[in-house]
Amino acid sequence: MNERFAASARLLPDYLSQHVLLSAAALVLGFLVSVPLVVAASHNARVRWPVLGFASVVQTVPSLALLALFYPLLLALSSASKHVFGHGFSALGFLPSLLALTLYSMLPILRNGVTGLTTLDPAVIEAARGVGMTNRQRLLRIELPLAAPVLMAGVRTAAVWVIGGATLSTPVGQTSLGNYIFSGLQVEDWVSVLFGCIAAVALALVADQLLGLIEVGVARRRPVKIWFGVGLLVAGVAAAGAASLASGSRSSYVIGAKNFAEQYILAAVMTDRIKKEGYSSTARVDLGSVIAFRALASNGIDAYVDYSGTVWSTVMNRHDSLPRLQMLDEMRVQLRRDHGVLLLGALGFENAYALAMRRDRAEALGIRTIADLAQHSPDLRIGGDFEFFARPEWRALRDRYGLRFRQQRQFQPTFLYRAATSDEVDVISAASSDGRIKAYDLVVLEDPQQVIPPYDAIVLVSPARAGDPVLRRALEPLVSAIPIDLMREANYMVDRDTNRTQPGKAAQWLESAIHLN
């Protein structure tokens, strides 16, 4: 417990600083956009309805979906910019998170601001007109100062929403306190999950109290309180900026990873190899499959491990089946030609999609293969991760074997395996090298028709780093060096129920086991 807490604490400066900068930028931008709209909406009913309606509609979109939707939009704009001006920009990480959270911050500011301005005492407005004030003078000297406390209450609400929403920016590549939560869920490190939740709550409370101090100062006309609150907020953001710059200056290479234990372990091995070459390296984890590749192709990350079947079907849009070596050769040529991405080599093991069942359940029904499963599928329930049922592999399995399950459910990967052992579902989509297969005593069903394509673990390198000698020296020794039994054991160290190991420690064990210097 103490070791896990210490490991979480070491990551706090980087995660917290990034979270603060993102939240502060989104809140400031939201405020700057909202205030002119507040003024326009409060003075014109025709403007009021569409402005408040738009902000309300934005709030109905789940925050994670809104974050994800900005990524392809920005990617298209970046491609257009590169085509027209010769320069693109990163569509991963900070920018999509900033835009989504800015939109999320606007509704409470707009509603409170409009309410504050439209409920002012008409006698006060008439008195201002009576002394000859212009519309601009009346707005700046009378209306906004009187409505400011109500507006500040909206800013406080927006701040809490933004800080909470920023934890969901991790899947689009933005470092935040959400890294604790997403990675902790994947490896069932509840200390990390709790650490991230407590840190986010503490940050929200501090921000709310400081904004509350400003609100009191505005309401009571106490400039000292206003400037004291503003000063503390600016100091906090400045400290976060300094910490972020210090962290960024130390990071020469960025290694990507998806959102499960094996990816965390391999990313840790790769970053460690780069550090042994005398260069700094950091990992950007919890990326979705498509986002990870697009980030690599646009040089948002420098390298990561993917799987041949995933790249074959989702990136290359190929659904035919080829022998393993021929598939890798065609993939190497097409990735380089179409995306500039270098396929450095295969690591030596396969992590394929598979269907798995609890051993006692499979034995009771006499199920050893997917063909056997098809006969019982109308009476059974299947669970999959968030990607599985949308992937071509599932459609191919379903159609080739005639799988028709009574119920189909989706789970976060950690709870997917729990669902199998707790009888929530009968069959799950598993990964052949996953340590949880051993941890939960599951049996992997054979695929006699070989519908599922090869899923060799492969190292991919970004176009900008394809010729980088440091990266090649660091990563080439991993090619063909990791057998499946060692990868399963490393995964099992992280995934087992008792005496769980941190992914970094499992990575150290794996490096020593394959005798890398």
C-alpha cells in the first residue's frame, strides 16, 4: 500500500500541473467568450434563446464523447493546414481537451450572467438613464457591477465542472489527474484511482474557495479580497506552468500506450531503454487504438506497440487473411508509403482477440472450440470491451460460426473479466496474452477455422523519428526478443488478485528475463 501511494505521489507534480493549466485555460477562454454573449443575450431576446439553447445542448453531450469528437475535427483541420500552408498542428492532447472543456464551462456562466442582468431593479436602470449615462456607461458602471456576484457564482460552478471534466481528457492524449483513474482501473490499482479522485476533488475545492473569495469581494466592494483571490489563482497557475515547463524540458521522446496492463508494461520497457541511451522519455498512456495510430502518424507520439491484426483491419482496412510473414511485409510497405510510419519489427509474441469462458462452465457444457460454442450461444450471454463488437473480427466470428447470443453486454476491461467470474456473462472477449486468463482460471476457446487474423505485437515509429539512431538503438533489441510465456507472466504480475505488481516493476522484471543490457 505504501509503495503504491509513493508511486502515485511521484507522478503528482506532472499530472496536477497539466490538469491545472488545462482547467485554467478552458475556464478563462469560456469566460471571455461567455461575457459578450451574456451582454448580447440580456439585451436582446432574439439572441437569448439560441445562445442559451446552444449551451444547454452542449451539456447534454457526454463530456467524454465531446472530447473525442473534437479530435477528428482538429485532425482534418490540421491536414488541411498542412496541405495549404505547409504546417499542421497537433490534434491530440491539449487542443481538443481545451475546446471541449471551454464549451462545457459556458452554460453556468451564461445562465447566471443573463439572470443577473435581466433581474436588475428597473428603477436603478431608469435612474442611470435619468442622469444622462450612455448605454456603454450604464453597462460598465451599473449593470455589470450589480450583476457581478451572480455571474461569479456561475464561474464557480463552471470551475468545478471543468476540473471534473478534465479528468476525462486522458483518452485523447492529455495528461491530467485522470491518468491516475484510467490506468488504475485497468490494473485494479484502487490506491491510484482513489489518489486521482481525491486530488481532483481537492483541486476543485481550492479553486471554488478562491473564486468564492473573489465573489465576496465583488459583492461587498472589497478590492483587497478580490485582488488577494486573483493573486492566489494566478500564482497557482504560474506554479503549474513552471512545473509543466520543467517536465517538458526533460522529455525528449514520447512513447504511446493503449489502455491495458500489457501496453503499460511495454511502454515502460521502451522508455527505460531510451533512458539507458542517455535521453529522457515519457509515456502517454490510455490512448484508444485509432487515436494512438493517428497520434503516431501525425508525430504526436514517437513510438508505440500495436498489433498486426488491429493495424491490418482498422488502419489499412484489409479484411482478407494472409500468412503471418506476408502480412507483416505488406503492412511494412503500406504503412511507410501511405503514412510515413516505420514498422520496426515484431516483438516475438502474439496478443490476439479470443473468446474465453470460465473453466468449469466450459467443461460442464462440453465447449472447447468456437464451433462448440455456436451450438449453445442462443442460451448464453457474451461480454466484450468497448471496441470488440464494433470490430471486423467480431463480425467475422459471428457470421462464420453463426454465433447468436441471448444477450450482448459491454464492459470496461477490468470489469469484463470480473463479469465472467461472477456469472454476469458466460463468454467474454479476451486477449490471448492477458495475465487475467490465468488469474481467473479462464479457458480460451480454439478457433478451428482461423477466422481471427494474426495479432503479432509490433513496434511502430513515427515519420519524424523513422531515421532516429537513438530510437533505433534503444528499440531494435526488443525485436523478436519477447516470447509469449514471459509476456504472459509479466501481465500476470500486474493482473493477479494478490500481491499485484506495478507495471514499472513488471517491466524491470521482463527486461531482466529477456537479458537486455
